[in-house]
Amino acid sequence: MFMFLVLLVIVLMIVAMWKVFEKAGHPGWAAIIPIYNTYIFLKIAGKPGWWLILLFIPIVNLIFAIIAALAFAANFGKSTGFAIGIIFLPFIFIPMLAFGDATYAPVTK
């Protein structure tokens, strides 16, 4: 039963990320390619692709992942609280982005 639940959550996250990537104008299939999906996540967040290297460095990766999650949420018109939800409960908040009325509108600074 537990394995079924885990498989269900994995499938939900793949479908949700696929939909989020498509909302942002990127190919949905990128959600199933390891590392490349993180690169696309960074692009949607408006961060440079070389940040992917920083995500492999312990401690540094935590800081840059939080910054990327904040920018990711902001580009979908969501608040800092929503970004915290993406960090701690992605299996709830990513599907909310995917299947909700959120639209991708990059914040330019």
C-alpha cells in the first residue's frame, strides 16, 4: 500500500511539473529528465542556467534553491508564503500551480 501511495505522488508530481513547464512556455517533457528539469525550473524562475552548478554544492545549494523558489513563485504571481509551500510541501503546491488559475508572468527587475 505504501509503495502505491509513493508511486501515486510521483506520477502526480510529474504531471504537475509537466503542466507548469507548459504554462511557462517550456516543453512539458522536460519534467521527466533529471537535472534538465532543474535547469528549466531555474529558467522559469528567471535565474541564469549556471546556477545549476551551485545546486551541487552543499549548503550553498540550500540558499540558491530558496532564492530560486521565491523567484519561481513570484513569476506565477504568488507570494513568499506560496514559495515556502513549494519548498516544504511541493506535492501540494506544485499541483496548485499546475491545475489552478496561476499564469506565468515573469517579473522583470
